[in-house]
Amino acid sequence: DQQVKQNSPSLSVQEGRISILNCDYTNSMFDYFLWYKKYPAEGPTFLISISSIKDKNEDGRFTVFLNKSAKHLSLHIVPSQPGDSAVYFCAASAGLSSGGGADGLTFGKGTHLIIQP
Amino acid sequence: AAGVIQSPRHLIKEKRETATLKCYPIPRHDTVYWYQQGPGQDPQFLISFYEKMQSDKGSIPDRFSAQQFSDYHSELNMSSLELGDSALYFCASSLASRAEAFFGQGTRLTVV
């Protein structure tokens, strides 16, 4: 059973517009959420994260929103640039709130973002 | 800045052979994670270590074992290799107090 779901395998956005990538989760024990960006033949690169005690975190062009009641988070990229074309993975972790350190990340299947000129 | 180093980058093995993958975490990171990513799949968590002790276990086959050494580097040992073991294997490291894990470039294992 997929605990972290990214229902859009791909997304095409025009350069300069907003890209919105969505992620849903089912495990209520998750207390930390992360977005990773991955280029072909490279390891995932950490992008931005959010703790379950927050509903928004912003870093430059990237903003992550968390809706705990809906078990939904989204990544907004504004404005989208050609270099943003990559696969974006949503990931979740449990255990930080208990002070025991993060468990292994659970990943979604990824969304391939394509920025069109 | 120093990143997570994995070796080798590419590895070709025959069925039933053994493979060893190495991971050198970011300096001062005390937690290491191993992930397996099959073709077209999301990364699957295999196992993690904190301060040289196994801390969490995911979908790691019994044929695989791993350990973290005193210098914090980790090795993933894979025996009786099967064709289905062909995948990208990523190592990541983090500080135990934070969930942000930083990934290496991966080892591409091909079993023929």
C-alpha cells in the first residue's frame, strides 16, 4: 500500500508560470515532509521540507504547503524556470517528534515536471 | 561542500555472485540510509544506521546485509544476486536530529 502518493506522473508548465506539485499521504504518524528533485543518473537532491507543526514553508521560489487534516501537501514553484525540469519526489518521515531521530524516508513515485519555453 | 560519496558508480555482476557497495557520509553526519530504486520506481528504503547501530529496517531482502563502521562509512553486502536486484542503490546521510537526508549519486548495479 502506497503511503505517499503522487498521483500525477508528469506535469507540463510554461516557463514563468507557477508549477504546483501535489502529494497525499495516508500514515498519520508522518511528522516531517520533504521534497526532493532528481535529474537522470543523479541522486535525489533535497529541496525543501516542512514539519507537521507548520502549514507553510518558503525558500526563494519554492513554497511547500501542508494541510494536515486533508493529509495533503503541495510544492509551488514560482516562477518556473527551464532548470526546474526534473522528477520531483515527495517524501515523508516519522519519529522526529518522539526525539528518536528520523525513520527511513517513504517516497512517492515522483512527478516529472517539464518546463516549456 | 563535501557530499555523500558512493562507490563504485557502476557495477556489473552475474547471477548468484556477491556485491559490496560502499557509502561515505557527509562529515559529522551520524545516520546513514540505504535505498533501492528500480527502473521507473520510487526509491525504496532498505535499512538505516545511527551511530553504527541498525536503527530502522525497510524492505531489505535476507540476502542483503549492511553495517556502519567506526568511521561512519557504511557497506551494503548483497549475496546470491538475482536479476531483479538490478537497480540504482542510493546511500543518504543525515544528522539524527533532522529528517533532511542528503543523497549520494548512487551505484548502478546490473545483474546479468
